[in-house]
Amino acid sequence: MTENTFSRTPLLRWYDNSAGNPRELVSVFPYRFLRSDFNQDGRSDVRISFHIREQFIPEKYSGAVQAINSGYTIDPPQSLSLTYLFNGVALKLHKDSQENSERINQIVNKHLPTTDP
């Protein structure tokens, strides 16, 4: 914060519809935050790990809750991570995380409207 200004930019968006008994089960959920100096510049960075699940529930079930309660096996989630490096002013997405970020945003944007903070 300099010159009495403050800028805020969200690092991530997430989405999970599992509580709503959906026919299309979608979950993009951060489950682990790890703070470390990943680029060894003396500053703390952050890695956010996500579980990602996209699965259609068979027609014979009313939704995911009934399917699970009836013994239907839900595929395990995929794990992806995003690494943000701190440059002394802001956290910036590491270039090696760009593809994962695009995948996460594609899924979330399909289910949630894009909004600016």
C-alpha cells in the first residue's frame, strides 16, 4: 500500500453444486493452500491445490445424492494446482500454472457468471 491506495484482485474462483442433487455434478474446490518460497527469492509465494470433478449422473437416478445413496460410484476428483509468486507488491500466476488456471476458469465460467470485484 503506497500513496494511500489499495488494489484488490481475486486469485481464484470456485464452484461446487454437490449439495443441490444435480444431474451434472460439478466441483472446482480449493482444498489446500501452501505458503513457501517456490522461486527462492526470499519472499513467500502460495500454491493452491484444487479438486476438480465433472460427472453426469445416469438418467435412472434423480440426481447425484440418490445415485450415491444407491451405491453408484462417483469418479475420484482430479487434482490441479496453481502457483502464485509474490513479487513484493502482488501475487502473480506462475507461467507454468497458466494451463491449469484456464481449465479451472473454463469450468467455473460455464456455471457462474463472470463478475468483477
